[in-house]
Amino acid sequence: MSEFIDNETAVTDNYREEQEQSKPTEIPTDVKDVFADDVVKVGNNEFPVFNCSKNEFFNNMVNDRKRLRFKSGSKIQQYMQGTRYKNRDFYISYTDDSGKTYRRKIK
């Protein structure tokens, strides 16, 4: 009997792992053909989150910087270009080697 229970839990564990892996990693945004990596919910509003490199994240944190700079053709740059005149908020995210995630809101 215990073998049957162990097999049953193994099946359910495998099923859960498959369910987690099947979740979409790209979330559609309000800009055509641009997909976010995650979503932040604030109240009833949802804001897209885009992953970026360490250099992009921290270079855009400088106080005296007048413009945000991202790699040409990146998802962040395409989203900013698509929402240029609408000034929609979004987030950028960076995860370091230890697993700590940093997020910044962009207006």
C-alpha cells in the first residue's frame, strides 16, 4: 500500500512541476508584438515588468541623467517607443547572482 501512495505522490509532484513549467513566460502588453517578463499589480492596475542587465539597471539610476538609455531593439526600448506619447508607467527588474531582485518604476 505504501508503494502505491508513494507512486501517487510522485505522479502529483510531476504534474505540479509540469504545470509550473507550462506557465507563459511572456506576458502581452498594450504595445503590439512586445511582451513583458512579469506583471506588478498595484490596486486594480497592472504594470509590465521587463528584465534588464546590471549595467542597464544601474546606469539609469544616476540622478543627473536626463534620458533613460536601453539597448536598441530590446523589449524595454520597443515598449518605450510604443508608448512614447502616452507616458505609461512600467518597471525594470534586475536579479543579481545571489538571487536578490531589484525593481524600479519608470514613468
